[in-house]
Amino acid sequence: MTRGEAGPTLVLVIAVGVLVATGVTLLLERSLTRILLGVILLGNGVNLLILLGGRSGAAPLVGTVPASAMSDALPQAMVLTAVVITFGLTAFLLAVAYRSWYLSGDDEVQDDLEDRQVVRLAERNEVSTADLGGEGPDNDPEQVDPEPALRRLRRRGEEQ
């Protein structure tokens, strides 16, 4: 942004669009390296967008210039916070990508068994029969620990 203008320049708006679009495209890939680059580009695009929302002007120091000529400090503080968060997320994703590369020699995210089952059912246009509901606590295969429910039923029987 320049000082005399009312809003952001077209170049900066296009830069935000390109950064965000490229970041989202890379996030949808299977390679962890590309996902990492997508997070970085998306973070930078959002940071630039936040900065474009602020008012340009002189440094926001009280007593140096009139309040109407000062820049808005809130977007700068938000961007600083977002940079720190993006850095932490980048470090985490880099560690995950390195660990994946170290263990398997590849940084591609593989399908798990449930993803493959969902794809097969979608191709046949069927509904999963894993949990139809209404089985009750004794017949539910997804019930991990039915003991608390049985204890509650026993207590209710003793109270009546």
C-alpha cells in the first residue's frame, strides 16, 4: 500500500490470491513436503491479506504524529502472532515429514483401510453397515467397555 491511496494496490491483491490458491492446491497433495510448502504459502498469503486490511501511515507512537496519520497496529500484531503460529506448525510438519521419510523412505501419505472401504462403498453406491444403531448396549460391537452401563443398570434395579 502507498501512503496517499485509499486501499491496497491491485498487485498486492493478486499476490494474496496467488499465494492462497497455490497454498490450497499444495495442501491437497499427498506428499508431506508439498503439504508443508502449502501451509507456508497459505500462511504468507493470509498474513499479507491481514496487513492489507490495516491503515497505512506513520509509526504508531503516541506524540510523534497525529492519531489520524498513524498506521493501524492491530493487523501488525495479528500478523506477528500468525507468523509464530505458522512457524510452529511448519516445524511440526517438517518433523512429521522427516520421520515418515526416515521410517519408510517416502513422504507420501498412504490410504488407510477405512479410506479404501469408503471408496469401495461409494463406487457401489452403498451405505456402510458398521453402525446402524439400535443394537442396545449388550449387542453393540463398537462398545469398548460395557461394564459401566451394566453397573448402572444393576444400580437402578436395586433402587427400585
